[in-house]
Amino acid sequence: MPSYTELIDYRLSELIPDSNEILPQAMHYALFGGGKRLRPQLVLSTAQVLGTQLKDALDPACAIEMIHTYSLIHDDLPCMDNDDFRRGRPTVHRAFPEAIAVLAGDALLTEAFRVISIAENLSDRQIIRLTNCLAKRIGKEGMVGGQAIDILSLGQTMPQELLIIMDQKKTGDLFSCSLEFGAIIANASPLIEKHLRQVGLHLGLAYQIRDDLEDSSISSIPQKTGAKPSIVGILGIEAAKKIMKQSFDAIQHHLSFLPENADPINGLIKPYLNT
Amino acid sequence: MPSYTELIDYRLSELIPDSNEILPQAMHYALFGGGKRLRPQLVLSTAQVLGTQLKDALDPACAIEMIHTYSLIHDDLPCMDNDDFRRGRPTVHRAFPEAIAVLAGDALLTEAFRVISIAENLSDRQIIRLTNCLAKRIGKEGMVGGQAIDILSLGQTMPQELLIIMDQKKTGDLFSCSLEFGAIIANASPLIEKHLRQVGLHLGLAYQIRDDLEDSSISSIPQKTGAKPSIVGILGIEAAKKIMKQSFDAIQHHLSFLPENADPINGLIKPYLNT
């Protein structure tokens, strides 16, 4: 039996094969950059825990990875985080012309919706619910909204509540969406979907704090001028670790409402929650 | 009875109201920049000619205008066409931080799919067909694919066939999509949909040639180094006008297959086809 990541990588390479044409080549380059596939694995794991066959969840899972990849391409752009490297390789706008990086992001975002629209073995209503859930979680009220708060916060301080909202939107909403995808594919109850949404938001927060903790330059200089505010930078390491622990407990609480044993989901996220 | 553009403007201002928050503010700024609303008017007109109520077509029409607007924001970026002004106003990345312009484009693209997913009075199958049609027409095989050809062609020459394909993708596919939206909303036959797709592709070509003809700097210096190749620049004004005339004839041919009088559709596009 192939692993989740093998299934995801294989299907992604069918959906966006390498190419001699520069646009699909840039999309492929970005998709196969050594990512851990955490988000699509969460789709597969949640769908399976809730009693659905893996194959029904695979294309929606790949759509989620396309969205994650598009967001990284655009985040790395010179006008955003201006990163030259990601996971040891040149970022897309360094390996390709910058305009192609913008377009590769746009095309991956669009392709995610196309892939969902032709997902097999799902009802029309399920496909529409996936489409609507994705658009809500990654749009102006979700991931992109969080990115905008992040961009504008440069060199500013921020109250704790806004820091949490920023992380929940920027990082939590796509985790939420991944878990909600599992619920929609498995036709789980609205209550289960709500608990999974909370798991995703808390996971996003904990994941972002872990990221910030790893960035020692931020943690050692709590309020560096010109740096982006973070929970670690503004509240300090101890307070951040406390919020992370609370998030972890909240995740366990919300997962306990699942009708089946949530160990497979926990197994995926636990490595990211150990400080 | 309000005009098409009044209906569209009113509904767009409900969907993306002005705001004190910078991201929705940038989206609103871009959407209300004096555009002619040709594409959403084509959705309304086609749906009405094919026998559907206007109100069922309004939200999908607004989604098309959001897509057109997102494509203009990203096209204007410094790494793309680097335009400081559009219709006499500063472009979005001049009126707002450049990162916010990228995100406003991303958010409008995403919002278009959200709006379609909750369109009223349409069947689930119609909503999925709209979603799939949009994703195909504006993605790597369509509009964004055409943009990539355009970007890479800077300073190059190009065979006539590729010039035509570029214009059909870059400009024609979103016109196609607008007309196909009308057909899907009206539950027209697959044959009608195919003819409307051809109308859109020919309209895109003619529209692009008209644009190029208006840009005298291109038409007077047919193969300026560093300029983007265009049908006018490479084939010359007379040959371009001939292709435009052929496109116009093809449009009339394909419109003649509509079961009803296509005058309202023709009325919208004719002003753009007179040379």
C-alpha cells in the first residue's frame, strides 16, 4: 500500500506534469520542491478516519496542495517577503522570470478549482461545498486576508488578539479547509465539521508559533524595528509556548468529538506541535 | 428598468463594498475604475437572448468582471507590463503597496469562484459547469497561458499562428467564458455553446487587433526591438485589418446559429469591431 505522500506526489505529477513550456514547468517546479504535503495528508487522513475511501479524497487533497504552493510562490515575491531560496532551492521568481512566478501562482490557484470541479465519486452538492469552503478559507476573509494583515504589520506592534487572528487566517484557514474537506468528502455532520474547523485554526496558530520559535533572529530580538510582529517577538518565548500548549490542548478537545479514533490525524500533526 | 451596467455596478458594490480595511479597499478601487463592463454585459445579454431571466445571470456576470479586474491588476504589476496608470488613475500597485495589489488580485480571483458557488436559482450541475468553464478558460490553457506567451515574447518575432493563439487565449478565452456562461445559465444546447465559444475567440482576436491599432507607437514601428510582438506590428496594418474583418464575419456566422435574434449581443460588441 503506497503512503499518503506517494499517492499525493503521483497524482500531482499527473495533474501538473513537467513540461518544456515555461508556465507548466514553473508550476511543476514549485509543486515538487520538497514540501512535506502536510495539508493534503490531513485531507486524506480526515476522510479516512471518517470512513471514506482514499481515492475519493485524492483530487481534493491535491487541490489543497496547489493552493498551498500558489501561496508560497506569491509570498516569496520581491514585493512580499523577497525570499531567494525555499527549502534550499531558488524560489520560483529566481528560477524563472518574476512575471512567470506571478502567473504560475495564478494558474495553480485556478487549477485547484478546476480539479475540484471534476472530482470523481462525489455528488454535485459535495463538489459545490468543497468549492465554497475553499474560496471562503483562502480569500479575503481567510488566508489572503491574513497575508494582508501580515504585510501591513511590518515594523508595527500589534495587540495579542490581532496577532492570533492574523496567524489563524494566514496559516490556520488552509489547515481548517483541509480538515473540512475530509468532513465534506465523508459526508460528516455539520457538528463534526465545526470541530474540525477549530482543530485547523488552533493548528495554524501552534504551527506559526513553532515557525517563529525556530527563527532565532526574531525570538532573540523581541521588537526589532522593521521586523514583522509575531506572537514570539511581541509576547516573548514563554508566553508563546503557553499559547502553543493551549492550542495543543484545544486540538485534543475538538478531535475527541470525532466518532472514530483520531490517532491518524494526531499522528500527522504531533511532530509539528512538539517544542 | 435599469441598464445592464447599472445592474452590474450595483451588485458589484454589494459584493465588494468600499472599506476602511486596505485589502477590500484595493479590490473595490480596482473594480470601480471606469471599466465598460463589456464581459459581464455579454453574460447578461447572452443569457437573456437565450431566454433566461436577468437576475439568474447577474452574480455569474459579476464573477466574470472580478476575473477581468484581477487580470488587469496583475498585468499592470512592475514585473509584468509595469503600468503606472490605467484609465487615467494610478494602477492598484501605485495607489496601494505592491504586495497589496498582488493580494487584491488573488482575492478577486478567489472571490469569483465563491460568488459562483452560491449563485441563486441555478441547479447544482449549472454551478459546477460554470466553475469548470471559468477555471478552464482563465487558467494555464487559457487566459494565464496566453499571458505567459505574451510575457516571453518580448523582443521576439512570432509566426502568425502563434500570434493568433496568443490573442485568443489572452483576450478571447474570457470573452468565450462570458458567452458560455450565458449558455450554461440558459441551459442552451452543447452546439449553441460551441458556437458561442467561437464567437468569443474571434471577438478576442478582433478586440486585441483593435487595441494594437490604437497604439500608434506599435503600428508605426512594426518590429521595434524590445517591443511585444503583435499581429499589427508583425503583419502590418492592412493584414491585421483583414484578419479583423474575417473575425467579424466569423462572429456573424456563429451568431446566426442562435435560436433567437442575436442583435442584443451584436449591439454590445459592434462598437469594438469598427476600425
